[in-house]
Amino acid sequence: MPALEELETETIIHAPLAEVWELVGDPRRLADWSPQVVSSEFCDGADTASLGVRFVNHNHDHGMKWSTSAEIVRFVPLREMAFRVDENWLVWSFTLEPMGAEATRVVHRREAPHGISDWAHAMTEKHMGGTAAFTRSMRDGMDQTLLRIKRASEQEGRNASSHANGTRRLHTSRLVLDVPDRDDAADIFAIVGDHRAVAHNPSDYVSDLQGTTELIERWLRHWADHEYGYWCVREIRTGRIIGYCGTKRMRINGMPARNLIARFHPDAWGSGYATEAVKAALERADAHAEDGPVVARVRPENLASRNVALKLGLRRDPDMDERGPDGIEEVFSDRLT
């Protein structure tokens, strides 16, 4: 019975306690948060979480797939949910504490009151890089879990307070598109502060985090004024922001239009993400056709953006061409389709 280090991480979520509990109090939602869990289901006909309820997790990691059985061993509504995994003896818990009316402290723990089973220890040593490496992986996974819960909780709060017409989150097979948040500034800076990402439009380069925060503030003002705008694009597989895309209201060559943008981190290039994300954003933008045609302004040498525009059904519209801060911009639009 090898001993095992207990792990703990926490975060403050700017959402009411009850809203956060809705996300963490039901283990069937673990797949939404954990990078290791693929799906979960209750056993023995149970349909709600409570003390003693058993469930199965289907997991994947290090190229392996396996299932584990678990039992809820602590359950205090609006306070704590903990479950013990049969195969490895570990206890995983979420503990909630209100921080005023609009914030919640969440503590996520991996407990090992009886160590780890010999079977699980052998699996870790043989297939998962050893105990030290696997512990680091678990720490990272716990941090990712809380980050996903935080983002989902705070997004729900924004959705509830918004008067926007339609959804403020979009899904594709590989991506999630969210309305930007000020907390996204570091992720967006990794894109707009990368000269490769703005090579065809160097005037869009942002030199620091403060400038990126101001950029996001402008995006949010557009959302508040027009109920649509630019989206942050997150890769489902990793949970990280890999780009942004969407449309904003403006005048191009004297004509009202909805300017289309799609900018991604170089690490995400060549994956088809731009086309996939923009298709979802344009479906949402259809509700605002009265603001003018969708237009993509493309520098002549930017063949990748030209190809994306054509894949999306946009057509060359020379009457809307104009000179931008970085030179001539060729326009592709949907007004000719």
C-alpha cells in the first residue's frame, strides 16, 4: 500500500454559490471539467447525486482508455461533494465557500487517506511515467478543472445578466467560441503580440498586456451596443484560447458593413480551425444582416485568408476595396452571393 502525496488547488469564482454548485455537485458533469474524464454515468438507476450513489467514469490519458467505479462518500448540498474511486482508493473532492453574494471559493483536492492501491501504483509506474510525473500531470489537470469550472460559472453569470438576443457561446466539433472576458487578456496577447500572427497587418500588433486589455474592452463595448462581435476561440481538446474571430459593425469605403476577422496563434495554423470557427460565428451573425454585408478585408499577399474567405462563400467585391493602414485591402463579401 504505497503512500501518496495529497494535492490541493483552489480558485475564486465570481458567481453565486448556487450557480457554482450546479456545476460541481453532480459527478456526471466531470467530463465537462476534467481533462482525463470522457464521460460519467450513475449506477443502479440513480438519477440525482446523493451520499452513497455509485457511478462509472470513462477516462483517457497517455494514449490509454479505461473505466473506474466510484462512490459519493461526502455530500453536503451547496458545500461539498467527494467521491472515492474503487480501483485506486483515492478520494476527489470539491468544497465550496461563499465569498459574499456574488463570489465563491472552490477548493479541489485529491486525498489519499489509505494510500494508493498496489494495482494503481503498478499502472502508474508502468504506463504513466512514474509517480512523480503522474503527480505533476494530476496537478495540472486539477488546475485545468478549476479553470474550466470558473470560466463556465462566470460565463453563465454573464449570460444571465445579458439582454443579448441569442446564445453567447457557440460549439463546433473541436472548438468553443465565447464572448471575450477581461481575464482572457493574457491569452489574446499571446496572439496579437506575436509578429507572425499579424505579419500581413502589422498595425494590429499590440506591444503589451495593457494594450490587449484595452482591445478587449473595445470588443466588449461593441457586444454591449450591438449584441454581436468578436469571439474568443477555445480548443476543446486542450481548453486553451487559440484565436479570435467574428464580425463587427463599421463602414468600409463609405458603405455600412460587418467586418469579418479570424486571427489564430501560429501553433493552430493548418488545422482548419479558422474556417470551422468562422462558419459558426457567421451563422450567429445572420441575425444582424441589417447592419450590412459581411466583408473580409484581405491583404493581396495573404493567400491563407483569401482561401478561408472563398471557402466561406464570400466573393471578390472590388467596389469595396480600400487602402488600410498597412496598404491596399482586397474585399471579399457576401453581398454578391
